[in-house]
Amino acid sequence: MNSVISNRMSPWMLTGLSLLIWMSPMFDLGIFFSIGVLFAFPHSLLLKRKALAIILIYVSSWILFYPLELLHRFGQEWETFLNTKLVEEDYSSLAKLGIVFFVAVLLFFNYVHSSSRQNRREKIRNESYKQRFPDLTRPKGKPIKDSRFDTFLLVFFLSLFLTLGLHLLLEKIHPSAARNQMAPLSELFQFYFNYLTSNAILLLSFSKHKTPSLFSRWFLRYQKGIRLREAWKQSYLKNEKFPFLKEIEIRKRAFFRDRILPGWGHVYVEDYWRGFPILFVSLLLWLFFAVWTFSYISPIFGLQFLGGMGLKPGIPDKDFFITSQNIAYSIMTVLGLVLLYGYSSHLLGRTFSLENLGLKKAGDKELDPVFEAGIRRGFRNTLPVSLLLHLILICLVFIIPVTLQRSSQKKDKSSEKSNHFQPEKMEFYFIDPNVPDQMEGLNGGVITGNDAKDEKQGEKISNEKTADNGPKAGFVKRIKGKKVPPTYSNYISAKMRIPESYMDYWANAPHPYSSVVAYTITQEGDIIDIEMVEGSSYPDQDLKTLQLIENLGPLLPPPNTKSDIRVTELFWNGPIDPEFVPTPLQKEMINLFDGRYMEELPE
């Protein structure tokens, strides 16, 4: 802590900032608070170690769990497979045991590495002491805490105890929602993250905030790079020459960061007006590439991928599904990324040139200085900001937050009934291309029950009658049967996962909870006439249910229908058991596929 700011920081301020760093994941700040600490307090080693620990834990969590999340969102088969494995006690315990074993290996390697390093240091010190004082015995110094085996055991078991205790406490205060599709994977991720964080807190605390031995070399390299940059900056500000070999080393560090992500190298040398726009443009291009690639594989996968980040397409689903099948958008995005990498590398190369070694005067035409506040003149300097502004406008048009609703002009139904969007095999080629041709009608795939004894598909529900407020109690028959391939109801369920995830609907749902909501889907895919048919004893959750339906649209138009359809849907947080829900209507609907009944309204 050799900076003026760090020296002025009181112990209470350091303790408070340290606590905020460890608590930032609980406030959904992710790595952003830790990155902010690195920028605000670049010389405070105590804070930097903790901020880097949180960033490292986040990066390792992302590498390990994000592919599993993508598989979970890819399709119902993978979702069912992962949930089944993670819900089962044996597989869940085995996965957590694997995490504990992985952390134990890391802690043990850290202990071995720290012990060997401590022994080497003691040997060198003893030899030096004998040369200076041959007749005296050097007193043994205090060993580094993480080089002791008892510290390894204490950190391992105490962090495990704290993690399990915190998990049981949170589960008792707020039980996990039974209907939350991401709950099993989220629980495993939370265990991994909490366990690693507990280990990091204890290791740094017991070792008096010293870097764990296993990561000390990386931290020293990072710290050396920061000091080199600061020395370069001071030389430039004082108009002094800077050693060329040291500038080459800074150049290597900057280009290494820039190859990982364009713009990061510019941020490293504090060229923020170039670095951050290029950095954000590259992130947006990677987002576009992922959206177009995943949507090309499966449009519903593209929707789920956006939904996981609280986003959705800004265009109607019917346009998105057609557009996403054009591979040219992915190719154009890749081309944009290649050009951006080259452009960022070119600008970064001009930063490390003779002009910045003090060998040319400030009036030279080709001077491209660094460490100057504000945006500079010239096309190449303003281009990154211009690109960022244009991409933000594109995002506002084509990718929007899931809670933002676009007002749409209602079309004349009489002129659109005959030619509304009806792609071939609407039930549903983008979810399952092998749907039988004989499946017709809104409830063609909505078969009640979960088991099949004598029938392969069971009896389908009649859709001859209509009702404004959904089926009457006793109208929907419970029939033992097997769920058939995906239909329009599956599409609604997949689309509903997007606002469910963003709103944390199931994560915050009371247990038990049940309500029935009715809404109309028009021929244009708009959702209107939302009505709470049967509320619960939790008015706040009922309001959230209505908001969930509002955020669901617009949808693809209903297939094979001539007029609007009325959907009556049961929302419940609990098992598929008629005895779990209170009313006769809910007891009938809980056996329906996804608790949903659809019927075509009269023209």
C-alpha cells in the first residue's frame, strides 16, 4: 500500500471494503464491484488480493457451469436429463463430493508448494547466517501459515462446515421452488461458489492476507505489470525517457490482454477512450455471434439463451425464427470480430512507438500519445465510440430487456385471418421436426396424466366447447396417458422460461402456492384479456403471475386456428398431486400437460 490513497485509508475503511468485496455476489454485483476496486485502489495489495480472488472464483465457476447451463437450455431432453440426475440424492451428493475433492486437491497442492518454498527460504537464510555468524545458531522464524498442515486441515473442514451451515440456513428461511427448472443446477453452482469463497476468506485471513502460495507467482506477475505501467506513465508525464526493454515488456503484456479481448490492452495502458468502446463493441459482437449461432442450431435455443440474460428479440418470434436460419448473420459477425481484432491491434501498436519514448517533440504530426484524458481528434480515435453507439442502437431495436413491452398496432382481423403466419408443420418444426402429421388441434399434445399402461398416447382432451374463463370444474377429464411430442403448448412453456428466469419467479414463489390465470392469444400473437380466475392467499405472488403473462408476448400465432384462443393455466409450486391444490378446478388442471388448457374462441 504505497499510494497516497491507500496510506490515507483507515483500518475501518479497509475492513468495510473487504466485507463489500466478499458480500458483492450476494447483491448480484458479480465481478463488477471487484473490477471497480482494482481500478479505484490499484496499489492496495490487501484489497486487490480479495478482488482478484472473487474474479478468479467467478471465472472458474463460469468455465465449469456455463456449458451445463447452455445444455440445460438447449432442449427438453437435456433439461430433463440434468434435472433428473441432479435431483436424485446419489448424483447430487456425488457432484458435491467431486467439488469438495477438487478443492481439497487445490488446498493440498497449495500446502505442498508453500512448504517447499518455506524450506528453500529457510535453507538460504541459514546458509547466509552461518557465513556472517559462524559461531551462532540462527533462531527459527515464524513459518507461513499456509505451509502448515494444520492450517490446510482447518481451512478445508471449517469452510465445508460454513458452506453446509449456510446452505441449510438459507433452505430453511427460503425453500427452493419445486417448479424452478434451473433450481438443481443453481443449487450445485451455489455450493461450488460458496465453498470456494469460504476457502479464499479463510486462507487470506489465516495467512495475514498474503497471497496463497499456489497463486503467488501469478499475482506477482500481475503486480509487476501494474508497476511497470505506472513507471511508464510517470516517465511520460515528466517528459523523461523510458527504458526501451521495459516498454517492450509492457507491450507484450498489453498485446496479450488485447488478444484475449480487443480493448483490454488499451485499458491496461489507461487509454480508456479507446479501450472501453472497443471492449464493449467486442462483447456485443460476441453476443451477436452467440445469438445467431445458437438460433441457427435451434431458434428456441436462441430464445432461451437470450432469456438467461434477461433479454429477448425485439422483433416478433415469427420473424426471428425465419431470420435465424440464415447463416450469413453469423458469418458477418465473425468477419466483424476479425476486423475489430486487427483494428485494435493496429491502434495498440501505435501506442508503443518512438514518439512515446520522448525522442520526438509534441509538435510532430505522427505523434500518438498516451495518458491523456478525454477523446482525441482523428478518425481512428473516434471510430470506436461511433461503432459502440451504432451497436447500442441496433441492440435497442433487435435485442431488448424481457420486461420491455413494444406497443403494436392491431391489425384488421378480417383481412389477416386467411394468411396469418402458418409455416409448414407448425407443431413445431423448430422444436421437434418429427412431430406426426396427424396431430391437429390446439390440445393435440396435451394429454393428462404421467403414466401409460395400455395406451401409447392416451385420450386427447376435447376442444369442442369454449368458455371465456377457462374450463369449468369437472369439464377436463383426468385420463392416464403418456405425454406426446411437443406442440404449441411446449412452445408457450419454453417462451415462458424467459420471464420466469429474469423475474426469479419460481425462486421467490411461496410454498405452497397455486393460482389459475386465463389469457387470450390473438391471431397476431398478442396476449390480451389477462384475468386471475382463482387467486391465492399471496396477493404479491398473484400480481407477479399476471406480470409474468404480460411479459410473455408477443408469441407465434396459434397454428391451425381461424380465431383467437383462450388459455387457462394453473401455476403451482409443488408436486403433481391433486391433493396438493385446494379447489376442484385446480385439482382437474394439475393433471394437464404443464397445467394448461387451450380452446379456440368463436369467431
